[in-house]
Amino acid sequence: MSRILAISGSIRAESFNTALLQAFPTLAPEGMSIEVFKGIDELPHFNQDLEGDVPESVERLRQAIREADGVIISTPEYNRSIPGVLKNALDWASRPYGQSSWVGKPVVALSASPGAQGGIRALEELTGQLRNLAVYLVQGPEIAIPEVHSRLGVDAEAQRVLTDPATAGMVKFTLQALQTAVEKNTGVQHVQALRDWTQSLAG
């Protein structure tokens, strides 16, 4: 069973990005479990002075990422970029220096917005940030969902579902690609040269 952590870049109660991630388990391949992380709004602003006594909320995020076989991140677009709360979570989990929780982690990145462009600028910003963090970005259809509010619903058991077949199809293909990356340990292979270089510096 692969354990996948899902992180929403929006913290509002009725977040479309959170609702979208809640719809993913029904689209996941057999053998994959998806859990939506709660608590990025509890993280303090990143401050290196706090690293000597790491806040519990920070350690909980780091541990959740370390223990996950892969991560899904869905972001809205704020002022043509990702929300500050998401950037803060990325930063905290990348620390302390040399002990990042992100390195080699298979990650699916997507965006969703009520607007017509689906948050594509935020998605570009997010993928750039993730490359800097040395994750393995899972390749598949580029998922930037426009008018996301019209593509979400609930089923008879009040569970979130994607009602648009085309969007659901893209998600299915991408989750299968994530499952394959986990099974083949692609993320570790992706950063092997970086790990070897780091070890060479340590002597």
C-alpha cells in the first residue's frame, strides 16, 4: 500500500483545492491511500532562529512528508503566484540545511481556480519551487483546473467527487504515474547524483 500525503495551498474552510484533493481517493489506483494534511495554517512564519527548538506543528509536517511515499500539492493562484502559507510550508519542510524532507520525494503538482485559467501561473511557480527542492516531479497531463467550482460535487454518501469526466481522467492518469514512481523508487534514483555529491563533501 502506498501512502500519499495531499497538501492544499488554501486554508479557507470552503477551499476548492481542498475539496478537489478530497475527491482524489475515489480516482486512485488500487493499493494507494491518500490523506489530506491538516495544519499548514498552524505553522509559524519561517524563522531560522526557531530551528533550535522546532515548533510541534513544523515537526508534524516534516514527519508527514518523510513518512509519505509521495505527495500531491494543489494550489490556488493569489496575485499570479502561490499563497504565502504554501510557500511557508515548502520552506519549513526543506530545513534544516542538508536534512530536507523533500529531496527525492515523488510529487504531483496541480492548480485549481474558479477563474478561466485554472491558476496556471501559480502552478508554474509551484513547479519551479519544487524543482529547487530536488523533488521528483511526476510527469503526466498538466492539471490546471479552470472553473473548478463547476467540476466538483458530492455523491450519495456526501463524499467529494469530480463531476467532469475529462478532469477525472487526467487525475486518474496522473495518480497512476505517481503510483509507478513510488513502486519503481524513481525519486531516489532521480537524486542519486545529488546524494553522491553531498557525501563526497562530507569526506
